[in-house]
Amino acid sequence: MTVAAPLRPVARAEGGLPARRAMVRWAWRMLRREWRSQILVTLLLLVAVAVAVCGGTALYHAPPPADPTLGTARDVWVLNGQDPPAMTADITALRRAYGTVDMVGHTPERAPGLARPVDYRAQPLGGTHTGHLLAIHRGRYPSGATEAAVTTGTAKLLGLRLGGSIALDGHPRTIVGIAENPSDLTDDFVLVAPAGGPPPRSVSVFGDRHGREGPRLTTVSQRLGQGGNTDQVVITALVLAATTVLLLLVAFVAAAGFAVLARRRLRQLGMLAAIGATARQVRLVVTATGLLVGTVAAGVGATVGLLFWPLAAGRLEPTIGHRIDRFDLPWPLIAAIVVLAMAMSAAAAWWPAWAVSRLPVTLALSGRPPAPRSTHRPAALAAVGLAVGLGCLATSDRRNPILIVVGTVATALAILFAGPPAIRLLAAAGARTPVAARLALRDLARHPARSGAAVAAISLALAIPVAAVVVATAAQATPATGNLSDRQVLVRIPQPGDPPALVPISSASRLRELADRVGEMAAALPASTVLPLDLAYDPAAPPELSPTTGQPVRHAQELGSARGDSEFAMAPAYVASPALLRLAGADPAAIPRSVDVVTGQARSLVMFAPTRTRDLEHPPTVRVPGPRYTSLPDTLLTVGGLARRQLVPVRAGWLIESGQHLTGPQVAAARRIAARAGLTIESRDGQAAVQTVRASATAGGLVLALAVLAMTVGLIRSEGAADLRTLTATGADAGIRRTLTAATAGGLALLGVLLGTFGAGLGLVAVYRSDLAAFGHVPAIYPLIFLVGVPSAATAAGWLLAGREPASIARRMPQ
Amino acid sequence: MTPVLELRAVTKVYGSGAVAVHALTGVDLSVNAGEMVAVMGPSGSGKSTLLTIAGSLEQPTTGDVLVEGTPLAGMSAADRARLRRRHVGFVFQDFNLLPGLTATENISLPLELDGVRARAATAAARRALDELGLADRAGAYPDELSGGQRQRIAIGRALVGERRLLLADEPSGALDTQAGESVMRLLRDACKRGAAAVLATHDAQLAAWADRVVFVRDGVAVDQSRPPAGPESLLAAGTEPSR
């Protein structure tokens, strides 16, 4: 019956496209027939993709669609309204110079019972540059001089409602709408029609200079500008990095699942090889299964994530403080997540595929698992990976992101490769245990593909929280960076919301009163010193109005560092006292008398006059290391520079430094005193969050590790049905079954904990090698929870849940 | 005439040292086109090992194996796979067909693995099914077929294309007498059309269908002879015992 039809196979040994198509077709058919066996892996991937899509989209929308202050304009001029004709001339000049500009008038009005005035805002709807800064949430836009709209926050503060009336400026207005700034939901104001509002104290002019130099303006009090927005790029990178880690974890579990699948299909794959399939074609069957599972999970997961997105967006808006366009989806990011999930799934299937394709055909046909192979190679790879990883982490000096990423990945791979040798060691160590435990441990060693993947998944799931606990503790224990040290409190006179260079004009008696309050704060702190902070001020400059409070302020001298085409990042110039110079890392005696500016900034500094009417100056500058903390003054004007420019010091605040770490109650007490005096204070950020981070990381890690463990043990024990059948036939009872599962779970958990903790610990030692004392501050409860709690919980759960296995477990698995 | 299969002093040893197992020792065998050879022997005698070495699934420890005059020694794994696709067909006692593929797809699979386009491979498989008398079961999956039908389709898959060496390991071991006889008749017909077949069995009645019987004991081919005419040939409804 030989069919000698004139068939023309391709010349290549691999069979080309027809062969690949046949392999993928068989993989797809098997997936359809045996989808239940893949449901766990599919669901796991599906949930990971849904979380990544929903979370990634949420993070993508974390920054507002437009700058809450600038809108879509690149430049905003804040014009002082004290001299209306001059302001009108400036507006005309700006319009003539730059074409389309939007104007928003501001009039702060005092409200009874409120510390801060309410902003009467004259703003048109749908401005070219301010379209994203105003929306009518309910009701309508006000018209004429007798109508107004208010924000929800203003309505709550003042007890207003639609149809009610407001008259803070002395003119009653009917509230006809609820307005909002969609880019900043915390921005509270009263909206009036531009022609019907009170005379504005200041006007913000929104426009775009396109890099051109502007006309000379006489009433500008502030100029704002923005550079290119890199937030989305950073967020996309962060989301993809987090998704990669999440999917890597899922991929390890999936690898165990695909290893079980390959084991079940061993005889079929052997038959495939017997009729002429090459090793590559055999690999393709299993890898295609992984790719198909990944495709289904990624497709459904992305759909589920997108379906949940509108619900999540509704809950997210109050938290992030701006409106979200539900239909503005980051398609490239979502596509990247989907492709990443498919690739991870295919990669997870590749390992078992490789293992199966290397089996002798006769062994595969017999359905017998292969004898455990030598573990020298994985052990050597683990050693190499660890050496590379630790080397990169040690040389990264906590600064080089590339070395940190390479080091972390290499260390994670080392943990992966260390799994199989560790499993064999455990099996050897358990050679004298009772038969059920011995059988379970030996079973792990005989199937390194699936048990190695399981150990890797558990190790990674635990290494992440271990690292989080240590890093959080180290951040608390070594306060060498951050906004301030944990002994410092910065007291400021400028109002919150105002630029730091705007200092309220205070009388001498008021300043004495403020100094007394600061002295009161310092007295409550142990061994504290008070350092006055003065800004340089041109006494000839006219006073301005605070855009926040409408009160008169002094605009102190500023220094700008160029950050693009005619754009400058402004910093107020503090008067250089010897103590401030030392804080900035300078030796006061070593500063030449001819120097005007001492700074920790690397960029070239230019000096503006407050009125911006003078040309830019490049003052003689000395560069110093700068202060260790970001909120301390880093740009100082020397006494000589002050005198040469006829500037005078004006008190802007105080720095209180205690002899000991400040406690939460001490900071709270200082905050109360400051609030009573109308001052604002700043203390070290994030101290209260450390314990939360540690507890959350530990709880999350435990849940994740135990969930991964439950899945992998379920997969592995489902393959042990034949063993159970044999054991039952020889008289084993339910206790043996429980012990088998408990020993499997406990063994995997122990190895996962040891490898995860060991790997993360070594990596962290490499990172913190110059500051190992940080490890001593980790509370003992955390290592105990990880090292003792996880294996104990896994063993106990395995013992308890194994009793629920159905009687059908003893049947032979279908081939 | 070049034999389709030739084994020269083939030895196969599993393991080494004290635990070494000599599965085959100096086996010589030559099978010509149109010839069916039965390999008989007790369990563990080395019958299956002989078939797997002849079909390039395993490599001998020493000795040479030639398929249609081509030595297998030195071939890469991919070349051996290609040889199996084009020249060698296997039939096993059970587990012959891939679940998830229809009868037609199971038969056309070796052709597709060899790069034949799906349409041409399917046409060839359909012709094979016609000859097997299973044209009406073309779209059936293995679990929808009887044991005899599955084994006939396995034979169709083993012979599809231009393959001339058929290696069958207890092909009717899991079948009843009637289905087993049907399978043996198919193998005999294949040999009549020019294929060479090697049949491993411990059943003398099946061996009676062969032109020649090789007796293997403890890995050594101890005798080769023509089988006696068995009673099954007399029961074969007036047909001669397929020689």
C-alpha cells in the first residue's frame, strides 16, 4: 500500500512552513481538547495581564493631561494688576509678540473663617491654552456681573449650593454652575465671567514664545515655563519593568505547568519523534502550546483589564486629583504588555520543551521520566550568575541604573539555576525520612524541570519582599539622603503655594514674634540649635502681591540655571552665613572675597533682577559639593556679592537642628506651634511610611509566595497520581497522602525561602557593602516570619488540604 | 539488489561496568524489498531494541546499520529524523495515533513534517485511507475509532509517502484475532507492493505470516528459518497465508 505519489518535500531537514504549521495545529488541537489542564496557568497569566493593563493605564494617567498651572501653554506671565494701564499695555505687547494668548484674572477675596483667601477667577471656557484648566461639572458657565460658578471644594467650605448666592467681593452673585479645574481637582475658586468680575489683582497670560525673546514688560511679577514632558516615557518604562517582574514570576509558575504538560504528553511526543519529527519540531509543539496559552491569556486579560479600567478610573480620580479621559488609552503600552505576556509564556514553555526534546525517543515512547541528570552545570551557571550579579551590584554604587538592573537580573538567574542542585541536596538529605516524605522529596529531584521552576517562582516571590524590608529599613536607618535629616526641621515664612522667593512683608515686631515661636519649637526639642535663613532682596524693587493670598510680598533675588532654549529653573538666593556655607560643604575661610555666588548646582547660573528689566548676569561663582539634603539652601549669595549689588537680607525662615532623632510627636508639636504662628514647617519625609512598607511587603510577599506554592504543589501532586495509586494498592492510608503533599509543599517552601532570602541577602550586602549596619536594624520578626513561618505554613496547609483530594486521584491519568 | 535494511554485527549495551546490560550482541540481519521478517523471542530478549536500532531511534554501541544502502553511523539527529520521515515507518502495539488529529491528519503528518504542502499531503492521506477501506472515517479522531481501525491507520501512516521499511512491534498485540489478522494482511500487502517489513512478536501464529523468522535470545540471533505453515493459513477463508 505504498503511496508513491509525486510528493515534493522541501530540501531542508526541518520541513519548512508545512511542518511548522502541522506542529502548531496539533498544539492548538491539544489545547482545545485538554484546556482544563492549562486553566491554572491561563488564569494566572490572564490575571497578571489584566492587572498590568489596568494598573499601567492608571499609572499612565497619573500625571494630569495638562500642567495644572500652565495648561498646554509653554509660557505664563503673571502680571501685577496694581497699575491697570501698565498691565493692559503689557498684555497688548504680549499679544502682539506671540499671537494667541489666553488671560485668566485673579482676585483674592477674604472669606470669614478661612485662613486663605478665595480666588475669584475670571476665565473663559475653552481657551487655546487653558482648555484643560476649566470645565463646568454641573449647571452652566456664568454670564454677566450677577452670576458665578464655584468648585465643589469652595461650595463645601462656604456651604454653597447651585442656585445659592456668594458675595465675598461685596457683589452678590447667583451660583449657576459647579466648575472645576480638570487638571487639578484640589484647585478651589469662584468662577466669574471675564467682563463681570471684580478688577483683577493679577492676570496670568498663557502663551507660547516659541523660543523668541519677549518684549520688555513692566508689570510681570512671575514668569513660568515648562520643558518637555518626560513623565509618560518614565511611566511607560516603569510599567514595563514592573510588568516584566510580575510576568517573570508568573512565567516560573507557568514553566512548572508546561513541564507537567510535557510530561503528560511524553509518549505522544516520543511518537512524533519516531515518525520523523526533529528535536526542533518537538520543541515547537510545546513552545507553541505556551505561545497559544499566552495569546489566549493576554487577549482575554487585556480585555478584562480594559473592561475594569472605567471602574478603576472613577476611583482613581479623587486620589490623583485630576479628571481622566476613559477613552484615552495607552495603546502602545497595552500592546507591549500583551506581547510581553505572550513572549513570557512561550519562554516558560521553552524550558520543558527543551528538556523533552533532549530525551531519547525510546525513553519518551516508554513514558518513563528520565533519570536525574548531573547538577554540575546548573550549579556552575548559578555560581557564574551570582558572581556577575554581585559584581555588578557592588560596582553600581547604588547609582548606576544599568549595573543595578544587570546585577539584579543576573542574581535572579543565579537563584533559578541554583534550584535543581538544591533540590537534589534536599532529596539526599531526606534519604532517611519516612517513606512518604522520602518519596515526595525524591519525586521533586526526579523532575527538575517542574520543581526547579516552582522553586524559582517561590524564591522570586520571597526575594522581592525580603529586599523591600531591608531597603526600607536601610532608608530609615541611614538618613544620609532625602529632603532633610531626621534631626532637622525647616521653618518657612513664605506662604504655601507661593514661590519660595516671595516673602511676606512683615513688621519688626511680627518678625520678633515669629522668632519667639521658632525659639519655642526649638526649646521643645533636645539639644537643638536655630539657624536663621535670609534671602537677598533688592530694597529698590517695588513690593508685589502674593498670587495665593493677595497680600504684599517682597520678591527676593533669584538665580537661574538654563534648562533649554531660554528656559531657566529658578532658585532663591540665600545669604551665605558661615553655618550655611558649612552645610553646603564649603569652607567659609576658603571662599575668595571676589566671589558672589556659592552653589552646589552643576549648571551655569545667571542672575535676574526681580523686575526682569536688567540684562542677565553671570556672577563670579564657586562650586561646592552642596548640602546633603535636597530642601536645604544650595545657592548662596556671599556677603561681598550682597554689598556689590546693593542687596539686603530679608528673613525667610529658620533651620532647627536637634541633637537627636526627632520623633513623630515632637514633629507634630512643632507643626502645631507653626500653624498657630502662620508659619509652615518641613521635616524628613517618609519616616512613618517605613513600617507600613515593611509590613505591606511582608504580608504581600507571604500571600504571593503561598499562592505560588499552592499552585505549583497542586500541579506537581496532580502528576503524582500514579504514585498514590501504587501506594494505595500497597496499603497506604490518608496519612501517607497528607504527608506526601505536606513534604512536597514544605520542601519547596524551605528551598524557596532559603534561596530567595540568600540571593536577596547577598545582593543587598553587595549594594550596601559600605553600610552593613543597616542590616542590624531589621527587626528580628521579619527574618523569622520568612525563614520559619513560610515553610511551617506551607507544610501545615499541605497536610490539611491534602485530605480534601477526591478519590479519583488514585485513577491512572489519561494518556 | 541492495537490501532495504542491513544490520552488521550490531551490538547494544546499556549502562557500563557491573551494571552493563547487553541487549544485542553481534546481530546480523538483512531484509530485502518485498520481504517480511519476523523477530521472535521471549520478553527482554532484545526484539524491541533491534527494531529501534533498525529505525534509527537508537544508535548501536558497535556495528553498522544501513537503510537502503545508507549507513546511519555519523548521521546527525536531524538527518536521522529525515530518514525516518522518508524511509522508515513504525507501528507500535498501542498508542499509535496522536490525539487531536483526525485519521487523515495522522496519516498526512509525516509528509507535512517533511515539508509537503498540506493539500498534497491530505490528498495522499485520503488515497491511503481509501486503500485501507477507511475512507468514511477520514474525519474521525482516534478516540472515535476502534482498536483495529486505529492500528490500520497507524499502518497507513507508516507507509505513506515513499517509505519502504516498515518496523512493527507487536502490531496486533492489543487487538482481537479478527482485527489482528486484518492488520497482518495489510502488512503482507505492503510487502507485496515492495516494502520490507520487520515484525517483532512472541506470537508464533503472527510469525507464520512472515517469509523468514529470526529467533533472538539474550540479545543474540540464534536461528533464522522459514516458518512452518500455520493453521491460520488454513483458516484464512481459502486465501493462501499471504506469501
